[in-house]
Amino acid sequence: MAGKIVAKVERCIGCKACELACAVAHSTKRSVVEAVLAGELPKKRIQVHQVPGKKVPLNCNHCTNATCIDYCITGAMHRRNDGIVTNEDGPSECNGCWMCIMSCPFGAIIQDEETHKPIKCDQDCLREHKIPRCVQACPTKALLYWQVDDLKAEAIRNAKNKIDQLYNHNS
């Protein structure tokens, strides 16, 4: 099972190194310069959004109950055996209706105006590396890659800390 890319928004400076690393990882040349010289325009699968007062890295969560799968009218959006949600190499062809884009509550699926197909995080860069390229490229460690069990343990720790803070504050 694949891990989860977690964003620590308070650490993000909006440098977009993650976007560039993702695009390069998904290029055929594996180098931004070589890809551009060859006429290829690599496409990112992560986005850094500017919202009031902060930058927010955004990518697919590969949700357990993925609405993009439910709303895909062709059945192209599917879950691979490793838990990754994708519209590539599936049981049917994506027709570019973008229902998945409209249904994603996180806005993590990107419109590719050129091919009219949705683009999203597929964690394919893990085939060459143990940590996603976007996570490796982040200079402030705003992106972390955790296994699901580690995420659950961290969530429980955080909840316990908040309860302790509330209890100690109110006593």
C-alpha cells in the first residue's frame, strides 16, 4: 500500500520546487532542460495555491471513498491494487468529461487543456525512488511522506496533546 503525502502548510514558502520536481519526474527525459529542449512540456501533478496569508500545497489524497471514482462516467478513474487512485491504464478510457475534477472535494485533480484529460498525483515517481519527488524537493520539509499507520499514530498523538492542553488549561 502506498503512503500519503502530507502538507505542513505552516512550513510552505510557495517556492513551487515540488511542482517542478513532479513535472520533471513525469517527463520522458527526467530533466527539465532536456525535456524543454526536446519540445516536451512536463506536467505537474501537485499545485501550490496562494490563499490569504499562506501557501497551500495540494495533491491527491487517494481517498478511501474517492468521489472521483464514483462520478467517473466511463469508469476510467479507478483504484490500483496499491491503493493509488488514477485514470490511467484502467478498465476503460477517460473521455475528458472532467466529472472527476468537479467532484473532488479537495480540488486536487488538474485540467490538462491540451489533452482534455484530467491529471492527478499517481505516485509513479515511487517506482524509481522510495520518497515522492515533490517531497524530496521541498526545501522547508512542508511535504512529508508517511505510511498510513504512521499517520494514524501521529493523529492519535496530536489528539492526546490537544486534550492534555485543554485539560491542563482548564484546571
